[in-house]
Amino acid sequence: MLATLSRLRSPRLLSPEIFLGYILGQEVRSKKVSLLSHSLPVSAAVRQKVIAGSRDVSSSCSLCAKVRGQPKKRELSEKKLTRCFVDHRRVKLMAGSGGRGVSSFHSEPRKEWGGPDGGNGGDGGSIIMKADKFVKSLAQVVPIYKGEDGQPGGSKNCYGKNGSSYYISVPVGTVVKEEGEALADLSEHGQEYLAVFGGIGGKGNRFFLSNENRAPMTATRGMLGQERVLQLELRTMAHAGLVGFPNAGKSSLLRAISNARPAVAAYPFTTLNPHVGIVNYRDHEQVAVADIPGIIRGAHLNRGLGISFLRHIERCRFLLYVLDLSSPEPWTQLVHLRYELDQYEPGLSLRPQVIIANKMDLPEAREKLETLKSHVSQRVIPVSALTGQNTEELILHLRELYDGYLQGEGSGEEKPKRW
């Protein structure tokens, strides 16, 4: 018996250092701190050593462990930098329906014939469009909107809750149309347009109480909300508009003077959507410049990109005619551009303007520049959007046109709003 017992070995106790090291390698960090608070016979020096070493311990394998450190910010690609705004949307609006009325009668002890007490239903929520100067595109407008329905009425003459009105934020300069007819022009910040009305709530039987009918059982349902299909068109609210034929260098020029990044390529109609760039000055003033897609002869007859982009020029306070000096006769481009604008809207080409002779880096551009100045009476600014030559003069003259309109000079039209 004693010999058998002597063969049995007593359990071997682990030291506190080994025990804590094993626990820290298996448990998560939140449990490590709680284990240290237990009443283990660990000295203060060992405890500090374990706490300091636990920061470098990972509970996962080295292959699966995440690399710690500040993540690097990825550089945006040229495709993501080339942003354009959506200027046309077709939306279907459905206002909320009214809640139904309730038919009920009041009954309590010692008041057996309390009479009808059915309440009316709540009105449905309407949909309202609101101009917001902080919204620059119609991209966030979804195709379908549904208003909130009104709540049904209740007993004890309780009325149902009205549905909340839904607001759709649209950019300043949005025109609301229905079947081609303009309904509203949201040209100021905070301007609202009630697009669809919510349905009226139904009546409870309390509404039909009269001397002739002391116990009405009638209760009506709520009316359906109004439904409409509207077209939203954004007319660019820019101070200046770049007007020119395709491949004249408008997008490259907008890149050179502003922070916009439209697509640039060596073929016509590179710009299929209008872009807006902001020119910043040292006194924190900002001037918006719109890059209008290329206009061709017959654009007012809906040829090429057509009149879908000519409407963006309507809101521009002054025009920047961009002429391509690589063409045989660049002065004829100015004549055709003015003709297309006047055919679209009479007097549009007479707004304050400046003529920009682009592509001055070409060898034959100097001779054509002198011929161009002899054919026109307006100021001609020679620039090179590719090399950035003389873009400072264009930016300064752009500011002069902007300040002139702020002071009420020019044609006496409404002053441009400060962005």
C-alpha cells in the first residue's frame, strides 16, 4: 500500500510568472487585466513586467494578425477626380394618404348611452421641394418619393396624427416642369414649391352626429394623396460660362484656372456633362465658372448635344468665348457662336463678355492672333491652357467683370449672388 502511494507523484504547482504568461497568450486583452486583479501571490515587479509585455502580445497567429499603424490614404484616380453634376431628373411623387375615420360609441358605468365618439383620421403628408445653396447637383434625387400616411382616428374623439411633410433639397436654379410646362423656378435659397398635396383624413362617426341622427354608424376612409410625374432641370447658377466649339480647350482652361477636374482628351465632345469650377482669390472671394459642352452649328435646332446644355448659359452673368487658334479662321467661330446663342434666346450673346484666344503655344498662333484682333472690337486675351501661359491676366479680368456686376454696372440685371 505504501509502495503504491509512493509511486503517485504530487501535482506540480506552476510559478505565478509561468501561469500568467500562459493565460496572456490564450485570452483576450480585456480578460488579461481582470486576471491580474486576482489575489495571486505575484510581486509588484512581476505584475508591472506582465502588464508592459501584454501590449505586444497578439491572440491570433502572425499570418492573420493585422499590421498596426496609421493606414495610408489612397490617392484618388483621374476617373474619380472627374466629377460632373446631374442636371436632369424625372421623379414620381406620391403624397401620403389620409387616415380612416373610426366608428365607435362611448360606454362606461352609469353612462350607458354615451353617444358616438369616433375620431377623424389624420391628413397625409405632402412633398415639398426646397432650394438649397449647399446642394450643387440633382444626383441625390431618387426616382420615386412616397409621403407619410396619416394615422387612423381612435375612440374617445381622438384624432389621428397627420403625416409629416417630406422636403426634397434641390440646387438653386432648379426648374420644375410637368409635360414640358414650367411650374416653378427655384432661383433663391430657401424657396419652396409644394409639389403634391397629402390626402385629407377620413371622418369618424362623431362628425355625423346631428339632431336627426343621434347614433350615426357612418365613418369614411381617408382620401388618397396626389400623384404627379415631374421633370427637374438644373440651369447652372454660375457667374461665367465657357462657350466654344468642341475641342477648343475649354476643359483644359477650366483646369488651369480653377479646382475643377473635367476630362481632357484629343477628340471632340470630350465633355458630355457640364462642370463648374471655383476660382479662389486672396480676399476669399469666389467666382464660379461653368464649362459648357461643345456647341456646333445648328445647336439651337437640337443638333449635336442640342439645347439641353444651352440652357446653362441663361444663368451666366458674363460669357467667355474660347476660340481655337489652330483652326484656319478662328474669327469665324465667334460669329457662329453668337448666332447660335441669339437663336436660342435673343440678346443672349450681348452679355458682358471676353474673347479668349486659346492654344497660343502653337507656332502659327501669333499670326492668327493679330488677324483676330483686327476682326473684333472686344478685348482678346491670349492664353495657353496647356502651358498655363497668361492665365493670370484672364483670372484678373474675370474678377473685374465680377466686381462690375456687384456694383450694379453693366446691363442693369440682377446682381450675381455671392457663393
